[in-house]
Amino acid sequence: MQRNIDAYLADWKTSSSRKSLLIRGARQVGKTYSVRELGRQFKYFLEVNFEEEKKLSAFFQDSLNPETICEKLSLYFSTPIVPGETLLFFDEIQACPEALGSLRFFYEKMPELHVASAGSLLEFTLEEIPSLGVGRIQSLFLYPLSFGEFLTALGEEGLRTASENAGSDRPLVDPFHKKLIDYLKIYQYIGGLPAVVRRYLEKKNVAGCMEELTDILVALRDDFAKYKSRSPVGRLREVFDSIVLQAGGKFKYSSVDSSSSSHTLKSALELLVQAGLAYKVHHTSARGLPLGAQANPKKFKVLLFDIGIHQRLLGLDLREYLISNDFEVVNRGHLAEVLVGLELIANAPPASRPALYYWQREARGSNAEVDYVIQRGREIIPIEVKAGTRGQMQSLFRFLGERQLKSGIRISLENFAGYDNISVIPLYAAGNLIRTAEVTSGG
């Protein structure tokens, strides 16, 4: 299954200034698979999974000297560890903080050896390590498959390329446009988690994908027990479920079905964000750049990390969803807006966490909201998301007028088009925006 991160892994493999690699992301997003695929390009590949073989943590107790560690690992696995020929992979590295701390010494003392690592809940472990060594470790962030990656997995690379090369002055021919909408409908329902996509590729059975999503959802909730020293499991589940119910609006702790204090619920949400299971979209006044400098940390929306998990929690009716030509059915739970946010995240360069922003004015008789605000060069670009092919753009025009901006973007089910200073981009092409815009790094 080809991923966007593959190109970055290939560059890392051949780089003369290569650092120890740390792939970060939520569970089930494909971190291990991507590194194993990279391992095929090496003469030797040695994988150490610290959750499966906890006893191997003993190799890192007495010394973090990389030569000593390699000697023990090579003997244990009967696999040569040869600089330039071996990819040494530490999986679930959060289960062995000492191994995480050793990465800097591999860079300093064995720079020719390719050392990659991956893990979930890494932020929790990183808090407990005094220093990883600034400039010695390269992080790459991985997310569920984007819609473009989903098309590639389906064997529709040509359709993906056509969509990426289209624009307001060169819209897609109608059969391609309709085919992409049909694929998008499936993607919105099953999401981008590799196990679910693989299930769809094998059987083309959406009902089977729902079973897979349910299994993953159970496993994710079971994982909450790993956070219990930081937050009660019950609070984590309440906040996790409330993210879906509050989609499309400002997240309010008072709207969580709980008798707990806002402080307790805030801690639970921050843990979910740290674990990569949720992303914040902060409000910005957007009166200048950078957008983050004018963000309000107390005013934000929250996105769940995968559109498939989102709709599974939402409880969409599969039969109604698949046969309906009314996209309002497809957009229940603000799926369109959530999808666009996740596409902006998944298509951003993986070297840093992207930060998303929106704008809203709350005034009596004069409310206005722009779903996303991005930076393109030195310009601020507002984005309004519409679920169908109709809808006014009053908020978008109001924002453009108040900020004296040149252009905006409407994302909808329409084909590529342009209306005066508004560019229309189909919902399936939301990821195209990242090629010409900046989604800045952030928390």
C-alpha cells in the first residue's frame, strides 16, 4: 500500500546527513508497515518490537553504547547489523524509554547505520526523558490514508493525477468528476485506516469494513486504560465520543455528558490530542501572519483522527447512505467539514505537526464563520466548505471584505470552477490545497 511518506523515507535512506528516525502517529495508521516496506530495500532488516518482547529492554539497561547494543541484538536475532546494509527498526519504542534515549547515541557514534523507530503514545514517554539530543533525531508524522492515497490503493493513480492537475481553468470531464464523487462517498464511510482499506480492497464489502472499524474502535477504547494514571478512563471515553457530537462547532466542555469539572475534561482532551486521536482547529482573528500568533487557545473545534471512526461513532445508516443521492445524508455530523480538515492534515509535509485554524464572528444578528483559514505565501486564504452543490457564501465574502483580501476558496461537490475572486474546488480535491498553501507546524 503506497503512502505519501514513502518518498520521505526514501530520501532519508540516501541522505548523507541522515539522523535517527522516529515515526510518530496514532495506533493503526500504518507506521510499522511503512518501515517494513523500506526494509525491503536493505540487505538485512532487523525489527525489535518492545511490546512483544519486553525482555529485550534489558539490552538497554547497563549501557546505551550503540556498538554494545548492536552486538547483543545481532546475536539474539541471528541477523547481521552492518552499517549501510542493515535497517535496524525499534517498534513500539515507547515501551522502552531507554531505547528511545539511545537514538541520539546511534546518530553520534554510528551515523552510517540506518536506525528507524516508531511508536504510539510517544508524547507521554518523551515527557519522561530529559533530553533526546537536539538535532540528532528526525521525526516524521503519519496519519490515516488521505483520499489521494485511497485512490492509489484502488489502482486509480490516473484518476488521482487528473484530479491533482485540474483547476478552475481546466475542470475535469464530467464522467471523471462523478466517478471521484462515488469513490469519495465510499472513503467517507470507511475512512483511511490501513486495515479497513485493505479489507475493502480484498472484498469490496463495506459492511465488512464496518466490522473492522468496530474492532479498531474497541481496541482504541481499551487503550484508554494505558492513560489511566493521567486521566480516568471514563472521562476519556466521554470526551472521545463528544468530539463527534460537537463536530462543526466550538468544542465546549459543558456539552460533554459528564458531571466532571472542565479541568478534568480538559486533561482528557489534551491526552487524546497527544495520542494523535484528535486534532484541534484553533480560532484565529486572521488579521495578519502568522495565523497562530492571533489564535485563541480557549476557542477551538476538535476533529477525530479518522473519518471512518468518526462516522462509526456517529451511527450512520449504511443502507440509506449508500443509496442516497442527497449529499445532506452523507454530510450528517459535519462529515464534509471534518473531511477537509483531515485532508489538510494528511497531505501536509510529515516533518512537523500541522496546525489548523478557523474564523468566527459572534455578534447579535451578524454571525459569520469561515471553516478554515490557511496561508498561501504571504496571503491569507479563507475556505468555506459546502456539503452539496448549492449554498450562499455570505460569511466568505464578509471575511474577504473585512480583511481586504483578494481571493477565497469554496469546497463543495461542484466541479473545478471560479466565480470572480472565489475558486471552487471539489471536495475530493481538498488535499490539492497543500501543494500551494502552508499549514504551519503546531500542537
